[in-house]
Amino acid sequence: MELDVFKKFLHKYLKDRGFTKVKSKYYLKADKFTCMIHFFRSYYGPTYYFDYYFFLSDFEKPTDINQESVETYTPCVGSRFYFTEKDKYSCDYLDYDEEKLKVLLDKNFVERIIPPFEQGKKYLKEHFGTLYTSFLLDERVVPFLED
């Protein structure tokens, strides 16, 4: 798939699932967290990576999320979408058509994005350390998973 088709497909895919684009990231707000999906291009070829985060506070708008400093960073958990059964975390967009990419994105959504929206922070807590990790110290994140 060509790059412009790839980007348009991703935008429509995320918009159809309720995400709103702010600058280069997509956000979906729940009661006690906000999900952010960010996809970005590799410097080494026609490859993209898809990171997702669940910011563990209630925000009026995505710009309230602090991502400037590790000291004041909004506690979050997340990971990266995978694109093969062997957990390949990069998406070589030239290798996919819309149908194949949709199947892989749907699988990631069903396993990693939708369950916290259905079950709340409880799901994030139960899968912290497996599906979801954090670059912050665990003791900074775990209290926010308690709600």
C-alpha cells in the first residue's frame, strides 16, 4: 500500500473507533483514563511503529496530559501494536493492503485497546507487566491503577 493510502486508512480506522486526532496523535477518553495511539515512521525504511498508552487520570482535553518531563509525566501504561504472530512490532506498510492491515489492527484492538474500555482500570492492573508496561517506576504507576 502506498504511504498516502496507508495514512488515510489509519485515520479513518481510528476515527471510526471514536478516536480524535490532535496534532499527530489519536485520543479516546474514558471515565478514569485516556487512551492515546501514536504511529510514527522509522528512519530506516517504509516502516511504522504504533505505540499506545493509557494515561491514568481524568483529563478535560488531551493537551492536559503532561509528557514533558519524567518527573511530572502523567502516569501511564502501554505498549506497541504487533503485526505478526511472532510479535513483530513494526508495520512495513508496502507489505499490506487495507484488508490485511484491518485484520491485524482489529486483533490488536480486541486484545489490547477495547478491554480496558469495557472493564476499566481493573483490566489494566490485571495485565500490568504483561500486555501493559510503563517506563515509570512501578510504585509511581500502581497507585493509579487502583481506582
